[in-house]
Amino acid sequence: MDHRFGVTFTGKSDEVGRVTSAFADFADAHALPAAVRRTMLVALDELVMNAVTHGATLGGPGVRVTVKGALEPGRLVVAVCDNGRPFDPFALATPDTTLSVEERTLGGLGIYLVRQMMDEVRYSRRGDQNEVVLIKHLETLDGARSPKERT
């Protein structure tokens, strides 16, 4: 059985469902825990929509997005790559969640949630590609939880 999945598309919002469908099929095939499925689907939706919405260069063609993932010992690793403008979503200031909705600055909450749901996140620019890597630790056989689930 293949322990990887991948989807590539030209960034149109109506194609984003292909990513969630491919991940759902992969998660089913590997019996990933429901909590891992949910958090990864939310993170993928946020990052892929951001790439599609904000990644296109002005006057240029739509952004090309590739999502690839793999099961590795004890963890799920998923990368979202796009050829849009350079942008590190994790360099944004953390939103002040103590403020009321009316007082908050618009934007940044989705990336904040991605940071909270994943055990590791990182961004790099490789040539003309943005690459965001998400890592979610899987439960071990003895039932131990990932570091963020322990808190």
C-alpha cells in the first residue's frame, strides 16, 4: 500500500475540493484517527484557499498548487506548495484573541488555528515555490498523545 498522496491543480477555488477528497481517501485507506483527519482537513482548507486567493501574481496566470503528504513512522507530513508570490504565513503576528471580534484586526486567525492544531509547521521558499510543511504526530501504540494534545 502506498503511504503517500498528492494533488496538483491550477489555483481555482472550485478545485480545492480535490485536495480534501484526496486527503479523505488517503485517511480512510490508512485508518487515520478522526481527530487527525479533522485537524488536517481544516489546516489544508485554510492553506490551500490562502494560496489560491492570495498567491496569484498580478496580471499573471492562476497559481499552481501542489499538496503532497506521507505517513512516516509516528507522524503525518503534508506539504502545500505554490508558485505564488513569496509569503511566509507563519511570520504574521499572532492575533490577540482576547479582543472582541469588533476590536480585532481582520485576518490571521486561520493561520493561528493551523499553528495550534499542528505539532510542527514551517515555511520555506524554494526557487519560485512557497512550501508550507505541516506535521501531525500520531498516537503511539501505547496510547501516548502528541505534545499539543497533552496540554
